[in-house]
Amino acid sequence: MILNCLLSVKAFFSKEKAFYQSIKNIFGFYPGNIFLYKLAFRHRSAAIEKYNGVKLNNERLEYLGDAILGAIVAQLLFKKFPLKDEGFLTSMRSKIVSRTALNKLSQKLGIDQFITADTDSNKQFKSINGDAFEAFVGALYLDKGYDFTADILVNRIILVHYNLEELETTEINHKSALLEHCQKEKIELEFRLVNEIGVGYRKQFEVEVFIDGEAKEKAVDYSIKGAEKLAAEKVYNLLHPEETTAE
């Protein structure tokens, strides 16, 4: 309580008063180290050059935030869906932390208005908004710690802006999306059954995806269709890194 009062007083008298208040309005807390949050919203196209050619931008915070966000979402899903398997949890996490989802979330929260970047960066870098959100998570973690960050992300963001029950039934058809992409780019797409593992009801099928005759990704499942779907998702994410995040 005392710390919150001190931070609110600090924010009131700061030249960054408007920025402090914006963070408070959106996320419900006053920043401690304001530099971290300002850096989180500085895109590499507007990096500040420091000593020995070192440039300050949000890429390092984005890297950290990606890992922290993934861990917090994984923990939330693990507790909320105690009977679901690893494949389901991974799919759900991908739906929440994909670049497409984070870009939309960032705009919904108004984070995109804080970003410092070249004027044409939104056209050149399609993931700029989602990247800034991940960098914000990194800044929040360094400033407030893991438990505080988890509380903010879960209770003020994920459970407010995501409908997990609805998301559970939403299926992304990566195989169709991949086929559409290959047709558009005039690329040959082929799914090959390369291995069969086990026998009877334990039998699994390994499928490999080839793009223009070049092997890309493999996946294993208890049905050929399921293996194709998993392999297609891997290749689609490989071809569209701006829509994904590291697992």
C-alpha cells in the first residue's frame, strides 16, 4: 500500500505523468522503473544508439517477454484444463500467444499508440504491435517480478480479453491455410506417409511435408489425417513466423 502511494506521487510529479497514468488506466498499476516500459515500446526502426554502436530498442525485452508470457499462459491452461493432454494445451497456448492474436490484443488495449517507430514500420513489420506487447511483459517482469506479472496477465488481460471456452472450440485449419498459400505462390505441396510405428490400436503414422520437393517438417499421430494436420501446422508457422511465437 505504501509503495503504491509512493509510486502514485512519483507519477504525479514526473514529466512522464501522462505515460504513467496511461499504464495505470490500462493495467491497473503504476510502473516502478519507467525506463523499462519506454524501452519496451521503442521499435528497432527507431533505436537509440549508445556507446560503441550499441542500439537500444525493445528486442531484448521482447525475447524475455515471449518466454515469460509462454510460461504464464502454460501454467494457466495446465490448471484450467486438468484432464487435457499436451497437444490440446499446446494448441490452446498457440491460439492465445500467436502473433495474430497478440497484434489484435495490443491494438485493443491501445498499446500500439505508445510505440515509437519509423512512420512506415507498421507496413514493413506486421508483428510490431504484438512484439511491443511481449516487450511490455518483459519490462513488467523485470520491474515487478513473476507473481505480479502473472496476476496482471491472467486477471486483467487473458481472462478479460479472451473467451477460453470459445477458444477451445475454435479450430485453426492450418492444412487448408497451407494449401491456399502454396496455390497462391504456385508452390508444389505434398504430404508423404514416411513411417508407421507400432501395431494395432497403438499404431502411429509419421507424415512429412514437402514443399517443391524439399522436405520441411514431420509429425506423428494415431491417424494419417491427424499427422498431416500437425505437420501442416509446423510448416505454416515456418512460412509465417510473424503470426507465431516461440513455444
